[in-house]
Amino acid sequence: MDGLVEFRTDDGAVVAVEAVTEGRPGSRLVARDGTVQAARTFEGALEGVRAAAESALRVFRDGTLRPDGVEIEFGVKLSAETGAIIAKGTAEGHLVVRLTWSPSSPTV
């Protein structure tokens, strides 16, 4: 493990997560004890992922398929500089979508 990133929540709690190396050239956040403080709150870091989930749900709910249930799974990595990153689980990216339909109730 390279180190930890500490995010504060809006209510002041500390969430420590394994550091993600972003692979960008240039400067890198470092700390003597291996822990760096995130530039955003935990909630702020996840805001982009929440917006992506809402957008994806809208696409599947508003289309012609009309599923009874939609389940979307994102792999998420957290970075001190960027916040939340939708992580790649394969060469392309990590997003799993499950659509479900319930059998129609018989009419009486």
C-alpha cells in the first residue's frame, strides 16, 4: 500500500482510504507518515459519482424498456487531488447495470 488519504465528512468524521496513484506527471502529494489530507470532503469527492449514477438511472428508467428495477454498480477509487474516480475493472472501465422485470400480476 502506497499510503492513505484522509477525507473529512461534512459532520467532521475522518474516513481513511487507500491512496490511488493517478499517474500524472509532475508533483505528487506526500506525507511523512504516508497519510495525506484530501482537498475535498468525503461527500464532495463522491458528488461526481452520484451525478453519474443519477444520469445513468435516468437513461434506463426513461427509455422504452421500462424495467421494474435498475441496479448500477460503479467501481470507485478515491484520490486526494481528484476525489472519486470511476475505476476501471477491465480494459474499458467498470460499470455493471442490471435491469429487472417482475411478472405481470394476473387480472381477476
